[in-house]
Amino acid sequence: MIRITQLKLPINHTKEQLEKKIARTLKCQEGSFTYEIIRQSLDARHKDDKKFAYTVDVMVPKEKQILKKVHSNNIMSTEKKRYHFPKPGSTELIHPPVIVGSGPAGLFCAWYLARAGYCPLVLERGEMASKRKETVDHFWKDGVLNPDSNVQFGEGGAGTFSDGKLNTLVKDPNGRNHEVLERFVKAGAPKEIVYQQKPHLGTDVLIGIVETLRHQIEAMGGSFRFETTMTDLILKDGRLEAVEVNHGEKIPAEVCVLALGHSARDTFEMLNRRGVYMEPKSFAVGLRVEHPQSMINKDLYGEEENEILGAASYKVTHTCENGRGVYSFCMCPGGYVVNASSEPGRLAINGMSYQARDSKNANSALIVTVNPKDFPDETPLGGIAFQRELERKAWELGEGRIPVQLFGDFRKDQASTEFGEVVPQMRGGFVLSNVRSILPKAIGDSIEEGVLAFGKKLHGFDREDALLSGIESRTSSPVRITRSKEGLSNIEGIYPCGEGAGYAGGITSAAMDGIKAAEFICEKFRNF
């Protein structure tokens, strides 16, 4: 197989033009080969001549002869590497593995265990996806929170109500990344996500995909229990014997996968009481910023709208004079700022997009890294206490609604009283106020300096009427549940995985870690 990199074509090219370009590059006849697109990225350095750059793998007869004819650093021989799930181990498994959480980590762990014959049981404190959507829609409309089923909890996890970005920086020598993307495609995602530079699904598409994955798992022998919260672990001599749910029922289990998500604070507290080793970890907090999507498109594409490219996205970073870094995170082109709270009396926000990304505004989190030195105590749960205090202030400032402030007023540390040209695109109630008053001084100063610095990179980023809202506090887990090279915590039978356990950051990396947890279990235990 021959790999060609840096194969560039105008963004409005046809499939036939791509195939002609491949034929000319390899000096072979059109129609004499098959090919697979491995990667597609955008080269927009020249705004009036934007191009797609491709990496393609070409299958062609007489490959060696062709390679002798062409001489380019962008053409090379390659072999396709496929993902391989391990064979079952030899230790007896009496009861089905229990997986706590049905986010990407839990779903993908369950999918691979089910296919391998382990009949996993998935416990989810929230509702199934379709019912959960109704609950979340009602919350955004009337402000009545269900603490167990919301933007953070329920089938699909927190990623279901997000932009649905699938890119990851995790190194992947075992092929799990490609495996995750292929699995999404087979569950209904567009096939282009396998090769796009910044693939995304959108909330409206994700809901159907997670439901399809559940049906596939059930068809292979797995099972699900919704509105079922793990409330305790039954241990004996440092080994798991059962999982308690809903403060009463005990489910016998020798294996429990903790795919908790980053917001399962009550579960972290229980695990800490039960002696499961965990440690506080750095994460980031900040605000959401909104700009007109047409402005971002103009900055990055040279035009306010491009039907082929859709809504433009950005990534910006800055090191502040105080030594802290501020950066954009979870950027949502054509998206919405959403109330993502999960605890009464506390308010957290996130960004979300639908597949079409057709909102008037672009939004992203502008966040600053915090570490255990910033936390109010030195316990493993110090980061949770830090988050909760910020969320309490945000809830009180907005009286349960999302507090919003114009950047010009943020710089003056004064409450905003009216909007400029930028109008909020939000899910959930909002109110003008002084968002800066929520933040510790170092974080507020860092965000102000960062926005001014980003304005030198993206014209208009620092406009006076850009909107800031808060608080963005759930960027990643504030704890890490330690695990061995075999995937186990200090308690025999407990397998921490995914974003909540501190081993992932986003949909794809969480799904990859879920597969990894399934591999750990398979390598040790016999299936049924």
C-alpha cells in the first residue's frame, strides 16, 4: 500500500478531481487503484486560495514498480495496522462485570466486553438518552434541576450535551482511536469523521448514536439499568464482593469498572471513605466567551460565511505575566452556552453545538489552570471543594440563571446593564451582572490579559461587547483514581477508567480508555 501526504486540492474539488490528482502523483492510470482517505485538513493560510490537504492510502497493482518511478518525500510504502482485542484470560469470573456510568468510557468498555462474551451490566444514575433530553429541555426552560439526570448525568455522559468533538491528542500506537471513530460510524455517525481534522457530531446526532450503541450492547448480551446510582462498595479483605445501588440493593460482583465522569462528586466521596486511593489533580476553570460566528469566519476564512467549510473554529493560548496560562477550550462554532449544573444551589456552564453549527455565535471556554496549591484543603477532594465554591458564587450571583457580562465591563469590574451587538445564544435563563466578582483575582486578571492578547491574533476577539459568562468549572476531573499497570485500583476488582478517574479528556480519549479497561478485564478473566 502506498501513502501519499500533502495532496492539496481547492476546497470545492470533486471526487473525480481527487482521483485524477492521485493518478498523476503516482503516474498511473485512473481507475487502476482504490484508495482510502486517512486525513483531511484545511490549509487557509491564503484566504483567497484555501485548500484541503489530504493523506491517502492507495492500493494499486505493481506497487514496487510505481514506487521506483516516483520520487517524493510525500510518497511512501505503508502497512495498514488494525486494532486487535485480546483473547480471554484464565481466571474464573462468576458474576458479570459491573460498569458504573454510561458515558463514552462506560459504553465502549461495555461494547467490547459484550462482544467478547462477558455480558456486562451497566449502571447509570441518570435517564436513557431520549428521556434525559426531555428532562434537560425542561430544566433549561423552567430552571427545575434533576440532580441525577441533567447535562452531566444520564445515558451518553456529559459529552452528549456538548459540541461532540472527536479529535484527541492522545498517542495511539494500538489503533484504539481509529477503532472508536469506526464504531461511531457504524452506529450512525457520518463516515467523514474518520478522516476529518476536527470531526464533530453535535448533540442532536449524539443522542441517536448512544442509543444505537446501547441496543448493540444489549443484542450481544449486555444489560443496562437506568436511574440506578452506585451508593457503596461491599468489600472483604481488600477485594470487591458486591456493589450497592440506591442505598439498598446489593449486586454481587468481582469486577467493577468506574467510568464515573468528572462530576460524580458524591461517588468520589464514597470511594474516598472506602479507602480507594485517589489524589487531587490539576484542572482548569474560567468563563465562556461569545463572539459573532461571522466575525470568527472572517478572521479565519477571509469571508463571513463559507458553505463548504461551515463555521470556523479557533484555538488560542497565552502565558500571562503572573505565570499562569490561559487558553481556549471546548470551542463550539455556531454553538450555545448551556446551563450544565448538577447540584442544587450551584451553577456550572458548558458549550454545546448541534450538527449544523448554525447558531449566530461562536463560543469557547477561556480557562486558567489551577493546581492543588490553589485548593482550600490538601485532601484528595480539595479540587471538588474549589469547584463547589465557585459554582455557589455563580448561582447566587445569577439567582440560578447564567450570569453574563460584556468584556468592556469585565475590565472595569462593574456589572453590565445592556447588551451591545452580541446577543447571548444560550440554553437556560441568563442575567446581566458582574461575572468577574465570581473569580479569584489571579484568574480574573489572567482572563482579561488573555482576551487582550487574543485580540492581537483574531481581530475583534477583545471587542467591548464580547460576552463572558460563568462559571466554567467542569473542564476535567479534579481527582485521579490511581491504577496499576493491570488497570486495577488498590482494591482488587476495581478498574478506574475514563475522564472521571483522571485518564481521559474528551469523548474520544474517554472511549479509548474504556476499551483499554475492557482489555485489562479480558486479559485476566474467562468469559461466560
